[in-house]
Amino acid sequence: MNRILIAALLATAAPLSAAPLTPAQVAALRDAALKDDYAWDITEGLTTEVGPRLAGTEAEARARAWAVAKLKAMGFANVRVETFDMPVWVRGEERAEILSPFPQNLVITALGNSGATPLQGIDAEVVGFDSVEALAAAPDEAVRGKIVFVTHAMPRTMDGSGYGQFGAPRRQGPTIASRKGAAGIVIRSIGTDHHRNPHTGVMSFADGVAPIPAGALSIPDAEQLQRVLKRGKPVRMRLLLTPRNTGTHQSGNVIAEVTGRDPSLPILLVGGHLDSWDLGTGAVDDAAGLAIATAAAKRIMDAGRPLRTIRVVWFGAEEVGLFGGLDYRAKHGKEPHYAIAESDFGADRIWRVTSKLGESRKAEADALALALAPLGIVKGSTDEADGSDIGPMLADGVPGVGLSQDGTHYFDLHHTPDDTLDKVDPEALRQNVAAWTTMLAVLSGGIEEPKRPRRR
Amino acid sequence: MNRILIAALLATAAPLSAAPLTPAQVAALRDAALKDDYAWDITEGLTTEVGPRLAGTEAEARARAWAVAKLKAMGFANVRVETFDMPVWVRGEERAEILSPFPQNLVITALGNSGATPLQGIDAEVVGFDSVEALAAAPDEAVRGKIVFVTHAMPRTMDGSGYGQFGAPRRQGPTIASRKGAAGIVIRSIGTDHHRNPHTGVMSFADGVAPIPAGALSIPDAEQLQRVLKRGKPVRMRLLLTPRNTGTHQSGNVIAEVTGRDPSLPILLVGGHLDSWDLGTGAVDDAAGLAIATAAAKRIMDAGRPLRTIRVVWFGAEEVGLFGGLDYRAKHGKEPHYAIAESDFGADRIWRVTSKLGESRKAEADALALALAPLGIVKGSTDEADGSDIGPMLADGVPGVGLSQDGTHYFDLHHTPDDTLDKVDPEALRQNVAAWTTMLAVLSGGIEEPKRPRRR
């Protein structure tokens, strides 16, 4: 047991026992977690020793091996990998160039599941639209044979709500453009920064729609293309994107547990996703997320044995289609879960707690909000929880908790080469661990102090 | 003549005449320049309609053609190009990859004048150093056949003074590494940001030293390599850089004038450089700089005829070796110059004025500082001026003025793909134009209002 934690517990609260935790005991665990180093250690280790880990590739397999070794070394029980198969798409060469009237290179990256150009690329006129709605409304002959450019004006929001609406060019643009006979589509990256780092992200063509090359320009490049188009002269672009589908490969979820005193009780599930996009090292998305959830579980384990089992899941293949979350649901969705929660919105501070635990557990939701308040966390809806991998299970009605991170800067980094360790603030990470530790403490059913504390 | 300017002049100052300007007249010109749009117009136009413009290439030639048309359209006199020949180096493919122990790609760019690897790249062990001094002190056998990595800890400074000291890995590292038999060298980018955008920049091998491949890792990648090296296992890297020297090509300085009432008097020279590195569009380095100097000259021209001729120079081929500045000096260095000044430190606000006008012109330096003070500009040394292209002439003893820009953020962008228009703050640009207009007004010898003002 961590000496700082012991000191904090002894200073402020009664010793742990099999009884439910008192508010003072929860507070002591929470405050001790503000000194956490476990989450940094995981984030630094995974991003350094594995780096980028695209789903279904050899790199993600290395990440699973790293994960198993790490979780075992941390003392978790039942560490295992549950594998599943999935289709794999990998990036190739990517280049974009304005040929006329003002020749210059643009920075581009392919969107996940993009079609490919021929190896020599395609040359075509560019036709620009301010929204997918404008693209949809255009006559086919205005688009046929051309490279479509779609821009947008995604704002920064704390809750990330801009991503849904302003992500439409990525999600719907390629299908609409292909149906109209476009030769390709380039979009303004779905992001809020101003760096020459494009944002990738998954999209899929609707059934029966022919894949066309689909890329995201960095935001400065998208603005440059807009300025060039505004000059009113015909704009020709050369576009080279050579991604390919490599067939079916294996991915997997890495699972570990803190065994509860009563394994027959519904479990607590916390996690994040292990895979990342290939452009960065996935520090913010989502090494930090799984590190936060895991550090909190580890801190409970250090404190003693919770009544309920805590299951930690590092989901595989989230970015490319939630394959890990769907596999977990298929294998475990019918097991009773007391609450599920996922950390996958970066590494900035948590500002809000939401939950959907049901009417009968209102008191628990209130106790949770009260225990989190000293961390600067406001009480949100008690009829809402979210998460990508756990989304399908939440939709099935499984109880959930949402610890909302501040997303103001999240879409500066999301899915870009810039998602690297230097973007993670260790202090914000600790606030996250404190919140997750608090949540697990409140929902744990009580923590019994170890009979033989491993004092160091 | 600009209507706003007229209004400002009439409201606050006596009409212009052939006499030296009164402080109130200078102030009126200064304050009217805070509404300037000329500088933005030039910066936006050059970066959009030409984009990157590496010295000696076809892109720089397009930039000269653009410049001549623009300066003529603005009404400058004697618009011309003075050409010169120079050796040209161009970028090729560039990739770096950690092969073991933790395979992953790193973002790299070649330094100007880097040697090339074979087309298949080189594979070698990496040996890391914290400084060029540590590299120099290492025995040759610790370096021979390896890829040298040199890092540093360049801080942000308002006056940019960190660049001199902490730029040593770029300027000296390649020569030292080559002399010790290194297979190649990669450095931490000489910069202060944390984006995956490496900083290029010129270096040259000492006479008789064999060129080796020399690249700059982005700062997040350099930190990643440091973390990997710290694990203590041998680190192997694959490095591919295929730049080449294309021989001798033409560059040139673009020159334009506001003809003074007495062309026999020593002239005022203001300028910036037209070429840019190839990675970005050179908005901050140095489209904004030449735009600021040119906008100020244009504002004086709008106000009337200065006593002294103002010569605007857009230097060619600055980045790769000051070829334009040296050519100007060879052709014009013996002509009398009343003062010379260059804007080449970004687009942030001016915070300080320095000058080196000589003892006999102390009153003029004081008047200049007094007129600039309302713009938030502090008085610096009166025995100092700087500038890259004008540096050799300043060293010759030509009088100069330095309007120091805030460099706190300059090395976030310097020589990176991120040097694009969105980084230029129009309000800061206007403050610059106001300062340069003030400087020209004070040194002009007086401005005579046009006989027939072109009222619009």
C-alpha cells in the first residue's frame, strides 16, 4: 500500500472495513489520488514503448502484449486477451497539390476507409461547398468527375458537442460525393486547431456506393484552398491517396480485474481503448483514458478489497468501428454490470459528472456528485451517460456513469500526428484519476483493508 | 490619398509642407497607420497566390513576377529586379523510423544543404548527445558509423536571443558529426513549439568536410527519441533523406522606390525578404516583414513626397545564405544610405526600438523613440541595429534602425510547415505598420502634401 495514501487515510478517516465507505474515507482516497503517478506511468510507457497502434495491425498486437505484461506487473487479477477478427484498412502514400492557378502543395491525410487513387494520382478541377447540405443540393453535373471540397466552421465547445454536427463532411460527404460521380473528396479537417496536421477519422461508404478517394486537408490548407477558390479562377488539383484494405486480421480486448469480496455481485466496468490512429502516438486518444481508469482501479486495489469486482477493459479497434466494444457486448453484455464507464475524451480536467443509474439509485448518484464536488466537478444529468465502446451497452440499458472531460482543446489534437505525450498535463491527469477513484470508491460497496498491508 | 488618413491629419495636425514634420504630424501619420490594410493585402496575396518560394526555384521566380506587378500597382517608382546567380539545394524524400527496440515512425525534415542517404536509406545505431559540446568531446569511435542525435533546451525569449546559442546543433552539429565519421545526424528542431512540424534551416559543412545526411526531428519526436534512448537498449534507426543540389540558378532582389524631392540626398532603405523556406507559405517569415516595410513606405507616398527617397527592397535568397543582401551590398553598398532597416522577425508586435545612427544624430534617435512610445515601444540601445540581409552593410557602418518584434512565439513557427497566413494577427500587423510609418516619417526630412491630392 502506498505510504502517502496510508497517511492520508489515517489522518482524515476511520480505518477501512467491510462496511460501505464513509464520506471521509472516500474523500481520503480522492485526495490521495491527486498525487497519482500510475496514470502517467501507463501513458508514458504505452506511447513510448509501442507508439502508434492502428487496429488490427502488428502494432496493436504489440500493444496487447505490452498491456498484458503491464497489468500483470501492476497486480491485477485475471489478466487476459479476448480476441476477435476485423477488416483492416491501412494508409498509403498521400499527397495533394494545387496545379493551377497557384501551384503549391497541400497537407492531406486519408480518411479511414477512403478509396484509393491510381498510383500516379488523379488530376481534376475542384468544386467547393460550405456544407454537406450544399453538396447534397448541387446538381450531379456540377460535381461529376471533379474533386469535391467541403468546408465547415466547427467551433470549440467544452462538451464536444460541435463534433456531431460539424463532423458531417467526414461522415456523409464521401458517400454523397461518390453518388454524384465525384472523382474524389477533400474536406476541411474536423478539428479546431490551426496547425498543418490533418485530422483523420473513420467514415464508411453507404451500401452499394463505390469508394472514392477521401482525404482531410489540415485546417490551414483548407483555408488556403478556400482563398484560392475565392479568386474565381478554375482550380485544378492533383490528389494521390493509396490506402488499401489488407483483409481480415485479429484484434482484441485486454481485460484485467480487481476481484471483489463477493464475485456474485454485478461488477463495475471501467476502461478506455488501446488502439489509436496511426498518425500520432495516441497519448490523448486514448492512452490517457485507459490509464486514468486503470490507475483508479489500481488505487482501490492498493487500499483493499472492494465488495464488487472491478473489471478494467482496454478495448481494441475502437477508432475504426467500435469492434472491441461490440465484441465485449457480445461476450459479456448479458452479465450483470453494476455500472460501466469509459474515459475517452482526452486528458484535460473533468468538469462534470453525469449518470444513468436508474430511479432507485438516486441517492448513490447524489453521493457521487457530492464526493466529486471538491475536485471542481459540477453535477450534470442523472439520466445520461456516454462512451464509445460502452455506447451499445448503455443503449441496452446497462447503468453507466459519465465523467466529462473538458473538451475545449480536444479537437486540436484528435486524430492528428500531434496526439503525443507532450500534450498530456500530469496535473490534469491526476485530477482525472482522483475523480475516477472517487467514483469507484462510492460504487465499490465498501473496501476492506488488506489483512497484511504490504507496507514499503 | 486615403480618406481616413486625411481626416486624421486634418483633425490633429497642421497641413503637410516641405518643412520637417512636427511631432503632431508624425503622430497623425502613426495613428492613421493603425487602420492599415496594405500589409495584410500583401501578406495574404503573396502567400495565397505564390505560396512557398524557395530561393533559386521556379516558385521564387513566380514570386518576383508577383512582386513587380504588385509594387507597380501600388504606385511605386523604379520597380525593377536585380538578378544574381546562386547554388540551389532542393528537398527530396524524407523519412525516419525507429527500427528497434520500439518500432515507430518519426517526423523529420532535411536541413538546408544536408547530404543525401542512398535511395533505400541507411540503418544505423543512434547515439545521443545533450549538446554539440558533448558531441565534440566524444571519442570518434563512439560516433563512427552511427546516426548522431543532438538535443538542446532552447527557451522562449522575447528578443530571440535563444536562437544564437541553442541553434548550435543545426549550425555546427553536422560538421562535427561528419568529421567523427557519423553516418548521419538528426537534431531536435531549433524551435520552441510542441507540434509534429520540424524546423528546417540552413547549415553548411566546413570546407573539406564530407556532407552527411542531416535532419531535424519535430520536437515531440525528438523528445520521444530521448525517452526511447533513456530505456538503455540499443536503438536502431532507418533514415531516408534524398535532397540534391540542382546547380546554379537565378534569384533576384525586387526594388521599388518612393522618389524623394531631393534625389541627391542619402536614401532610406526598408525591406524584408521575398524567398521563404519550402515547408510553409512563409507568411510570418517573411511575407509579413516585407509587407510591413512596404505598407509604411506606401503610407508615406500616400501622404505626399518625402524629402529623401525611400527604397523598398524585397531581398531574394535570404534563407539559404543571405545571397540577396550580399548582392545588394555589392551593387549599392557604396551609395549613401541615410538609414537602413529590415523587418524579418515575424508578425508580432514591436516592443523596442534600437538604432545606430551615430553620435551626431542622437536627437533624431530620441525623437524617433518619443514618437514610437505611444505604440507601447520601449527605447533600446542607440548603438545597435540588426537585420539579416542588411547585416553586412550594418557591419560596414551604414546607419541603421531596429524595430524589434516580440519573438516569444516566433520560434514556434520559424522554418516549419506551420508558417502560414492564419498565424498572422491583423492587429499586430497594423501596430508594426504604424511603427514603421512613424520611423519613415521621422527620418523622411519632411513630407510635402501632393499638389493634386487623389481624393477618392
